[in-house]
Amino acid sequence: MPSYGCVAIVREFKSPMSDLAEHPEPPNDEEAIINATPSIDIEKTFSPRPRFAYIEAKLFIVLWLISITALSIGKYDYPDFWMAYLTHWTILLTVAYSILSFFSAAYLAMCPPADPSVLEGGTGLMIKTMWVSFYNIVLTPLL
């Protein structure tokens, strides 16, 4: 049977994030369920090392996006009409996400969580809000 390049690649693709095997018996106790659930390391994901360079890059991106947005608003004869375009809503959501991303990285660098796999308290709220804003950036242009 002939094997085409893309088919061979797809056939060999294995993702560590998704488990396609069905488990015959789900775990019964809560500890087994928690241990079987995949989790991410919040600190390594949102504030990787070298932290200073990462936060500095995030700050540069935030300032760049804010300046582009200000220049875009400033070039209109009627700045109040700037919000009439869906593209501009996406720019604002991108700026909001970038600001949240910068503050999340800075906060996690200063105050790392005790358990990096658990989203609790202010850290959890900040990370979840950042995820929701990213989700809105992805969906807004599709409207």
C-alpha cells in the first residue's frame, strides 16, 4: 500500500496532551482521580526562566500595542467612531490580553504559587481572566 508523506506524518503523530486510549475502569477515589488528571505547571507556563528577559519582552509588546492603538485612534477625524469597526475591538482585546499577560508573568515571578499545578485565589483568577481574554481575541474576528 502506498504511503504518502503527509499520511505517514499523521500516522506517526503522537501528542502527549491527548490520550486516545479508553480506560476500562475509571478511578473510584478522589486521590486517584486527581493523580490521573493531567495538569500544567502554572509558574513554568506563564513565567518561564529567564524571568527578567521574559517580562521585559512582555512589557515591550504591551507598550508597542498601546502605542499602535493610540496612533490608530489619533489618525481618525472622529475618534469616537473608532470603536465602530470590529477590527478595532480585536485590537482592544489584544491590548487587554497583553496587559493581563504582562501582569501575570510579573506577579508569578515575584510571588510563585505554593502548588504550581493548582489555580487558586488571586493567581487563579488572574490566569483564568487572561485565558478568557485570549479566547475572546480568537473568537471576535470570527463574528
